[in-house]
Amino acid sequence: MSNPYFRFKQFTVYHDLCAMKVGTDGVLLGAWTHCAGADTILDVGTGSGLIALMLAQRCHAKIDALDIDTNACRQAGINFNRSPFAKQLNVYPIDFRQYQPVYKYDLIVSNPPYFVDSLQSPDRTRNLARHTGELSFEDLFKTSCQWLSKNGKLSLIIPVDAFDRIQFLAGRNELYLNRKTIVRPREDLPPKRVLLEYSTQMTGTESNELFIEKSRHVYSEEYIELTQSYYL
């Protein structure tokens, strides 16, 4: 049986109630996302609450977290309440498309479902977490645009092969790519993921690459620097 929790420097994330466990994608997005200056943050599809907790460690924003899965919300609530950042964090069991916040957000962050064409699992909760049948990229961009503040930003991690589609949707919703980091498992392997930051402001795009490991279980200096505030 796998460990029911993952311990970070300032908080612990239990994930035994969640379909999707703590993983590299979430850690990458939580560490990479710029949150300085944000007063309000929304985490869409929060799962265990990992990304919301990572952002709470680095800023004083009010952070709302959503998930369509009630067990995931229960898990996130437990993790939030046990953390030093409990007063900043709220979780709501609701579909993002039906969400009606009372204020707009300076930052919306999401590790979205993306296995559009892959074989689905018999576990429905895992399907909700991994597949775009419940929340499409189109829905994510359209709804995010409704709830971003004037200078708000949208931060995502997606598969590399979805980038062209995401760029098209961003353009259709008048969002501009500000930052882009291509992620490789190792320097000699093809990229698997890309981290993206969009906003309503056309500022030009800051682009770079990151590889996670130099060899098996030997992490790159760039990955260590990015995550050093979190990993024990």
C-alpha cells in the first residue's frame, strides 16, 4: 500500500481519499507559478489541495479551491485545516462552470484533466480527475476569462502535444502567453509537459526549458532550485 500522505517542509498533504495522488505535475505548477502581488487566487480542480497549499506558503492571498469530486474537497479541507495557512484557504465542492464567485481573481491556477483520447479507467473519480469529459480546455479558458481580474493571470501545466490547441483557445479568449517552460524528464528525452502563464496583457513571452532528472533519482540543479522551498 502506498503512503497515504506526502510531507513537505511546511505542510503535509494526505491523498488517500483522492483519485489523483501528489505528483510531479502538481509540484511543478505550484512551485513555478508566480503569485507575488496576488490578493485573490482560485485553484481549479484542486484534488488534495497541493497547489493551493504551495501558493499559500509563498503569499498572503485569499485562496479558493474548487473540485467537482466531494471526496477530493473533503481531503483538501483536511489538509488545509492541518496546515499553517488555514485562514487563507477555502474549498468548495462545485463544478467550475457553475461557480459564481463574489469577486474576481488575480490568479487562476489549474492542473487540468487532459487525457482526451486515452482509455478511461473503471474508477469514475479517477476519470473525472484525468479526463476532459467533465471540464474541457474550452470550458477552462472561457470560464477563467469571466473571473480574472483586469490584470489577472492564468497558470497551467499541460501535455506538450496540447500546446497548439491551448494557444488557439487563448487567442480566441484574448489571453496572451507571458511565460512558457518546456519540461523534459531528462535532458536527453523529449519534452512531456509545458508550463504556461497567460494574462490579459501583451508583454511578450519569456521562454525556457527545464529537465527534472540528470539520471535516475538524481535531480537537476534547476529542478532542485525550483522546489527547494518545499521538498524535505
